[in-house]
Amino acid sequence: MGETAASLASSLDFSRLTPAEKQVLIFSFYRDAELRGARLLFNLLGHMKGGESQLKMTAHLADETRHAWLWTKRITELGGSPVTIDDGYQRRLGLRTGVPKTLIDLLALTVVVEERAQSRYNAHMALPNVDPETREVLKSVTKDESWHLSWIEKEMREIAREQGSEAQADKALERYRAIDREVYATLAADEAELMRA
């Protein structure tokens, strides 16, 4: 199963995929986003010096890697193997945003990525044909995303206030949200096709 999905992932021709292969591919996209998100958080960890920030960031990082594991496990339960995603959401977003220059930018980008993850998972959960095992994974990761969004945005705004300009946080969020909308538009049709399984 994985080989067919992998070869079609690069060409984005989903017409020959079985419903199970489509699920493996969409879950591989989710897995890729979680792994790349974990990498972003790992980089952030070195910039967050306070004890409370270290505690929350480490818990957040653990959640991201657990999410990647949950998607990996779900893929194998379907009889597949994770597909390497070379051009997923996080990669496309990174190519458009470039390397964030400030801690505020890093945190704002993290907020936007978490918002997108929550949105994708909620949309998937709302589909009528979601199997119970997948629904449980979606519920688990969505619950974590709410906490992630809350603490990261609060931290970003506190740092911006300390630097004398909460408007800096709003400006960064606005910039990254605009880029996110453009990037996600390039993936939305493909995801919709995969969700029809």
C-alpha cells in the first residue's frame, strides 16, 4: 500500500488510490506537519529561558512528537507505512516565511501553525464517514492543540509587552496568517480529494 501512495504523493494523482491508501496519505501529511512542528518547537526551546516557559515548551514538544506517533500508529493499523512528504504544509509555509528573525516572529509562526492544525483536525472530525479509531486520534490531538494555542499566544504577548510593543505581536500574527492562507490554498483541493475516501 505505502509504495503506491508514496509514488502518487509526489505526482498528486489521487485517482488510483484506494480509500485506505488515501487515509494513509492524509495521515502522512498530518504526521509530517507534527514532526516539522516539533522541530520548530525544539528550536524555540533554546530561546525560552524562563523556568515556566521551559516547562510548557517541553510539554508542548512532547505532545507534538506524541501526535506524530499517533498518526504513525494509525497508519500502520491501516496496513500502511508512513509516506515521506517532501512538499507538505510546513515545508511550503517555511519556504514562504523564511527564517523568523525574532522570538516574537517564532512564537507568532507557532501560533499560526497550531491554528492551522486545529482547523484541519476539526474539519476532518466533522466529516460523516470518520471511523472510530481515527476519531479518537483526532479528538486527542485537537484537545492538545487548544492548550498549545493558549499558552504560546499568551507567552508571545507577554514578551511583546516586555519589549514595549504588543502591536509587534499583532503585526507578526497578521503577516503569518496571510502567508498561511496563501499556502494552505495550495493544499486545500488535494486534502479535500483525499478526504472523500
